Amino acid sequence: MIYSMTGYGKSVLQLPTKKVTIELKSLNSKNLDLNARMPSIYREKELAIRKLLADKLERGKVDFSIYVEATAEDTSTQINTPVVKQYMAQLRQVVDGSDIELLKMAVRFPDALNTVREEIDENEWQLIEAEIHKAVDDLNNHRLDEGKVLEQDFNARVSTIDNILEQVIAMDPERIQGVRERLLKGVEELKEKYDENRFEQELVYYIEKFDITEEKVRLKNHLNYFTESINSKDSNGKKLGFISQEMGREINTIGSKSNYAPMQQLVVQMKDELEKIKEQLLNVL
């Protein structure tokens, strides 16, 4: 079971005087890169929110937002009446005007309005915190759905590499025979006498340098381990990335040792499939 790092989660809470919307967006990243946006009243809860998201989401470039929309009369701004009256009294000494005109001028001066700092209602915050958990769960469900699509793609590509590897294994005796015949033909074209026993020993040594038995076995094991890791309980994109690197080493070694055009063509096909796996692994949690 694997999770994608790409996802979206949302939850909406309707309170008596406002509507609170929590949104989460996630993209791929090597580590947790969290950007949090929220009204100033909730800033004191930011560290707790970051810890919650880090525990639940692990990795990814995450944008977290809390939006608040007032749905009833609920204002924290009040007129500073004594100050406004003083401004109006001073203005009467300078200009002639009605009370309404003087009031319009007075409210524009400093300290004419008082903004009372809101305090968090803990009961309200508990409701908001529960909605944050819902939004995170929604995001993780989205990640899981995306992960299932990736899993199908990985299984198909691993199966393709495995099938090509079987072709390589079936072709190997033909390749070795071809190498033997080319060497023998080359020696015969020299038209020189040679010790057949010595030549056979040298031939065995030379062919051993082109032997890919270990690489075939290791690549097969890596393919099986990759599949097992996909089906494990935890989603570990970094681990899958390490396994894919080992797969790449074995495929490259087979290619460098093959010295046989038909086999090298199969190696190119395996490399192509592996590159597509590596690209998709960047999205795995």
C-alpha cells in the first residue's frame, strides 16, 4: 500500500456567527515543507497545528489554510466616543460645519476607533481542531487513491522488466556461444598455430568476464523486493527509491557486460521502464 504526496483535503464548520473553512493542498517534496495561513486570532495555535500536520502527513509541500467568513453581526471594532467628541470640539474652533460633517472628519483621526483583540474561545477551538483532523483525513484519502493508481503503474512496469529479464536469461546461452565463435574466428584468421588447451583456458577466462549470472539473480531479487515493499503496510517512497537505484546498477552492468546487440536492445527497454518508475517515485510518500 503506497500513498501519493499529491492530494487535497477540505472541511467546513458552520458556527453561530461565522463559517470556518479548512483547506489542505499537498505536492511532492523530499521533506515536509509546510506553509500555514490563518487569521491572527488563531496564530497562537500554529505550533500545535504544525505538529499535528507533521505527524499525520510526514512529507510533502503542504499548504494549510483557515478561512473565516462572518455570517452575523460580529465586530470587534468600536467607536472611541470620548476621543471623537474631543476631535469635534476642536474642529468647531477651526471650521464651521454641521455635527455630521464634523463627525465624518473626526472618525478619520488617530484613535477614533478601538479594535478589541479577540481571544480564542477554547470550546470553539476544539470544534475547529476536529475539523482540521477531518480535512487531514480527507487529504490522506485522496493520497491513498492517487497511490493506488501509482501502484498499478509500478506493478505493470516491474512486470515488464521481469519479462524482459526472462528474455535476457533465455538469450544468454546464445550470446555466450556467439562470443566464443567470434573469438575463435578471430584467432583462426590470424593463420597462426596455437595451443588449443591454452586457448580454451583463455577463452573460459574471457567469457567469465562477460558472465552476468550474478546480475540476473540480483536484479530478480530487487524486482521481488520492490513488489514486496509496495504491498507492505507502510508507504516508503525513499526505500523504493533506493531499491530502484540497485535495480539500475544491475541493469547497467548487464548492458556493459553483454557485448551482444540483441541483449543490449533488451537492456535499453529495461532502462526505459526503470526511468519511468523513478519519475513516479518522486510522488510517493
